Amino acid sequence: MSSALQNILDILASFGGGRGVPEQEIVRFLLPSFFWALLLYTSANQWLKFRLGRDRIIAIAALIGLVRELFMFSISFSVAKGYVSHESVHPLFPPVEHSLILLSSTLVSYAFCKHFTEIKGLWRYYLYAGVSASTGLYLVTAPTWARFISLHPELKFGAFWGDMLYRITGAVLLLFALIVTATYRRQKGKPPTLLIIGITLLFLDEFLMIFNLYLKEEYKEVFNPIRHNLHIWAVPSFIGIYWNELRRKLSAKEEQIQKIFELNPNVLCLANPEGKVMIANRAVRDVFGLKEDFIRGKSLKEFGLNLKDMLEGLKNQRTLYSITPYRTPEGQLKWLYWRLLQDAEGGNIYINITDITEKKLLEERLAASEQQYRLLFRYASDAILLFDEASESIEDANYASEMLFGYTAEELKAMSILELSAEPEKTKETITRLRKERLRLLSIPKRLFRRKDGSVFAGEVSIGIYTVKNRHKCIVSIRDITRRLKQEERLKQSEQKLRKLTLHLQKVREEERARIAREIHDELGQLLTAVKIEISSLLNRLDNPQALLRPINKTLGLINSTLNTVKRLSMELRPSVLDHLGIVAAMEWYIEEYEERTGIICHFRASPSSIELPQQVSLSLFRVLQEALTNVARHSKATEVEVNLTLKQRGLLMGIRDNGIGIRREEIEAPDSFGILGIKERIRELGGTVMIEGKSGKGTLIMIELPLQDIIKEDSGKVKEILSSGS
């Protein structure tokens, strides 16, 4: 063996032993103990921080490896010091040592390989195989080794067949992990080189031991120092993986901090103890209007900060806060909020500067707005009260509230909102409703309140709810509507008088129509008939009637036409059929005459076929029919009209439908639609309702309903008879 190789082996033996020297054997176990302990500390610390399953398993593996090394150190130390004999412990520790080695290497390779290759199912079986092999081999070899050593006390564990099983199992598992890990590729990159190196070292340890055993330990003086060092220096490879990860994380953190520093909207800078800027971020461009290089070396005094007071203040406390104005080179005034922190007494100063110009302007606008709203609140024409939703106590009141209720603002603030109400139960219900339904705004048309002098007035109420510091507050606006209610009452009375006047005028007009119709029919009709008779008699008495026959016949034709006109005018002014035969016959007559005059096809249906109604009801329905059909002829462009009159248990229904262009909503509601207004007024006087609906291109429907009691209350026995018969 060359001297150079011998020197290398001597160096390796000084770390890893292998030549039977007790001092070297002790170092062989203490050095890996240190590495295993370092790996245990690193992995456990990482697990406590990030809770990765990988780190927990590696910590367990490191703990097992540390236990193994300390176990072997204690045996070697005890044997070297003579505390125990080698023969007494030799039957006990080899199976334990090899099982712990196999288990720790399996756990380490499993945890790292699973983490970096992400093949979960494969490594689960790998773990089962390693744990099962280490446990099973121990259970098999422990008792058989004890019997073997009792027969051959001079032999070592390497001569025992169990040692070869341990080594082959470990080599196979590590070789499998090495091949899969070395050939694996993923999107984020390949597994770390240190992992492949660590597994390779562990594999070579097992492989050299197998080779040594195969050669019956003929070259153990060469193999053992190399093999032991392979096992020792595999552990730092795994520690290196953690250190590389920590270095990458630290580098990423530094990058993040640098980005935060550069992209922070606040000015971040570092100044020396004299207050001169050493470094600053790019926010100085936006805040001060200066470049980073320009600000370096400048005194903080140049940026509006009272440097002398600042340095004095930092002597008494480490942190200072200040707000100062600053005018940029462009002349813009800015407000800056300074936060200064000193390392230690006399140390560097860390500065954080926030541009609060916008906030300052907002505060000023808010103060002005608050003043405006305070004035609006104070001098609003309506009474406004603020009260707490839970306690119902008044917290503020405006000037109008004092005038309305007769209390001063201080007196109102000492009262509950319920004390002002003349209907406290209703007010309580309103507040409860606000709480339950969480309404933001509620309007109450009328609520009664009580003044200080005891008088009661009606108020229109609007109440809203808002939140201040997690407490619900209510704002209520009260408008005195006493005068308005009186005006509304007077208006209602005036409308009633006008309606009565209208009804009276309609009655007078109908009576006048009836009188004129009678006079035209009775007097003018009789006179025209007498003229016709006299002319006919005169024609018979003439000696030569042929000469006057033509003009006399023409005159008789004019008289007949005048008689028909008189009859028509008389019927239109007051149809006698309505008075003598009833509403159904009158409608039938009018519809036939209307169809003949306009050419519009009409359909009329009455149920029952004979309906006797009070005179006023019959006349109103007839006038409504006249007005409706007149509108159809004038405006609807209809070709067909359907009229229905039905008497039911709930009342009288009349429907008029055409197939015209359809009336528009604005035409129905137009103030100059006197025909529709007349229809509504007539039916309203009878206590009924009118519904008018038009659809473009599909015609118009007028539906009238008269309540039964308003028909029966007048003298109409026929109506009662029809309804009682079940028609």
C-alpha cells in the first residue's frame, strides 16, 4: 500500500475509526452524534415554524440516529474505560445498532425523496418496506445472534448471516431511492444535489460493507475507515439541504423587503445621528418632487423638520411623531406626517414619512361639511330629534323642535321620545319595528304628539336609523300638519259641495231634457201632424189637384222628415222607452239606432233579460252607454262593439269592449277628457267603480261595477225578486 493512501486512511480512521483503537472509536460516534443533533435541531425548528410533515419525520429519524450514535458511544466508552467487558455487551447491541441505522436511513430518504419528487403512493410503500424490514430483521436476528455468539464467542457480528441481511436490505432501499430521485424531473426543477450525495454516501456505506463481508473482511483495514466516514459525512449533506432552503428563503425575504422598501408609497429613509439622509426609497419623487440621489446627504431641516428639537426629543424617547408643511420645488404645499425611530442613543435614525395632504384636505372639507350640516340641522324648518334606539332617550334637538314642542333643547335632551308622543304605544311599536326589520327609513303619514302645554297636534313623521360605534341611533323629522289637515278637510267639504252641485245640475238638466222632450213630442209633433192633415184635406178639395200634387207631396215629405227628426230629438233628450220599458229595452233601442247610424256592428247581452232598476241608476247607466259609444265612434276606429249588462249577487256589472286602436293611459288621465270624467262622476255618485283599460291595437274595455246595497237601498222590489230567485 502506498504511503499517500496510508496517510489518507490514517486521516479517515482518526474520524471514523475502524482499526480498533478505542480513542478513534469514541470520535467515530461523537462526530456523527453532533451532526445528527444538528439535523434534529434544524428539522424540529422548521417543523415548529411551518408544520411540514417532512420536517417531523426527519426530526424522528435524526433522533433515532442520535440515539444510535450515543448508544454506541456509551458502549465503546464503557469498554475502553473497563467499566464493562466487551464479551458481556457483545451479544446485545449489534442487532439494535443495525436496526436503528436501517430505520433512520429509511426515514430520512423517505421524507426528503417524497418532498422533492411528489410521488406519494410510491414512497408510502417505500416507508412500509423500510420500517417492516428494520423491525422484522431485529425480531429475527436478536435471539439468533445471542445463540450464535454463545457458540462462537470469538466471532464478530460480520460473521453472522444477519449482518449481511441488514446490509443488503439497506443497500436495496437506498439504491431504489437514489435511482428514482436522480432520474426524477418536475416543473419546479430537479431534486437538490445534496440529497443525491447524501443518499449516495449512505448507499456506498452499505455497499462497501457487503463487499467487505463478501471478501470475509480481508480488507477491513481499508474499507472500515472509508465506510465509517461515508456514514458520518452523509448527515451534513442533509443538513446542507436545510441550509440551502434557509438561504433561499432569506434571499427571497431580502428581495421582498427590498421591494417593500422601494414600492412603499411612504418615504422610507435612513439618516445618520446628525440628521443627514443616507438612503431613501423612490417615494421621495412623489412626496418631495426630488430624486433619491439628490436627497442623499441632505439635512432633514431642509424638508421642514425642526432638526434641533427632533434630536433633543430623540434623547428622551426613541420614537417621535410630527406633522409639518412642505412646499415642493413646483410650489405645491404638502402636509407630511413624520415617524422617527432611533436605534439607540446616538444611533442612526429610521424615518417614515406619509403624505397626508389629501387627508388634511378631507379633514378640512369634513369639518366644513359638518358645520354646514350642523347649521342645516339646527335651523331646518321641520323639527328634528336624534335619539338612541336602545334607551329611546333624546340626544339632540334642533331649534324647530323647541318651537314645535315648547321645550328648550336641554329639556328635550333629558326626555324620552315616548314622552313627546300622544300615542306612546304606536311610537313604541314603530321603534320595535325598526329594531326587528332593520329598516333604514320609515315614513308615517300621521302621528299625534303632545306639546309642553298639553295641547295635541298631528305630525308627519320620517324616521331613519344609522350606526355610530356599534350603537344604533335614530333621527326623526316631524312636520306639523295641523294646518294642512284643516285645509284638506275644507277641500274635501268643497269637493263634496261641488259634487252635490254637479249632481243637482245633472238632475235639473235631465228634468229639463224630459220637459223639452215632452213639449217637442206633444206640442210640436201634434202641430206638424195637424199641418200634414190639413194639407192632405186641402188636396182633396181642390178642383184640379194634379197641378199642385208635386209641390204638396214635397211639402208632406219635409213634414214627415221633420216629424222623424222631432221624434229622434225627443228620444235622445229623454228616451221614453227608458221610463216605460226599463234599462234593458232602452239599451237595445239605443244600440240598434247607433248601429244603423254609425255602421259599427254591436252585440248586446243582458243577464237576466229583464232588469228593473231605480230610475236614477237606469238613467246614469244609459248616459254612460251613450258617452262610451260616442267615444267609440269618434276616436277608437273600431268596427265592432260588445256590451254586457249582468246582475249578480255582489252587484250590477256593465262592460263595454271595442276592437279599436285602444285608449292610452295619458288619454284616460288627461284633465280635458270630459267624457271619461263624466262617466266616472256618474258612477261614483252611485257608489260604484269604473275601470278603463286600453291595449294598443287590441281595443278598449270599460268595466263598471255597482254595489248591490246601493241598488237595493232604493225602492226596487224587482231587483230583490230577481236575486232571491237565484238568477
